[in-house]
Amino acid sequence: MTSSQVVKTLIVDDDVSTRRIYRMMLFRFGFEITEVGDGKSAVDQFLTGNEYDLVLMDKDMPIMDGVEATRTLRGMGIPAKIIAITTDANSRGAFFDAGADEFLLKPVNFTALADILKAFNFLN
């Protein structure tokens, strides 16, 4: 991505405080941010025609968990980079099997997130 392109980001987490933290982190980079509180709502965002470059995906959420949402998005052919972010270290394999591109444990370290975003070419 060039510096003139805005990174459209979908934050998927059922905890409002957690979404606020991610929003503050990504705000520094000028990303365009949409937030939803469960995996089904994330899938619905794409089904209604919204497109995102990046998805931050929690694991444990109501209605549809993050692993199922990731698998569903990949099954729909969604090319967005998906970063799984959870407190459950044991779900790493399940997320990668479902199609996640990267995995972070909560609490998210700003530097670790920035390094991933650089690797994805979302930051210079």
C-alpha cells in the first residue's frame, strides 16, 4: 500500500474497552476503522459489500466466534489480512487452520502490532 492509501480496518471484539484500545492504536496510523461486536457481524459487513484491508479478530464472542468467522471469511474468498488476537494461546493452530495471517496474544503490544502492520506493507 502506498502512503496515500487508507487502510480500511474492521475491529471484531465483543469488549467495548478492547475495541477502544485497538482504535486508539490504529488511529495513530490514520487507518479507517469500523467496529463490530461478534463474528457474525464481521461476516455481515463483507456480505453487505463492505471491503476491508485488515481485520483484527477476537476469539471468544457471542453468536459466532473468531475462528468460525475467520473460516467463513476465507470460504467467501475474502483477501483481507486477518490478525487473530486472543487470550487463548491454545487457539493459535485453530486460527491458522481457519485462515488467519497472524496471531497475537492479549494484551496487545503496540510494537508487535506495528511490526505486523509493517510486514503487511500497511506502514512504511
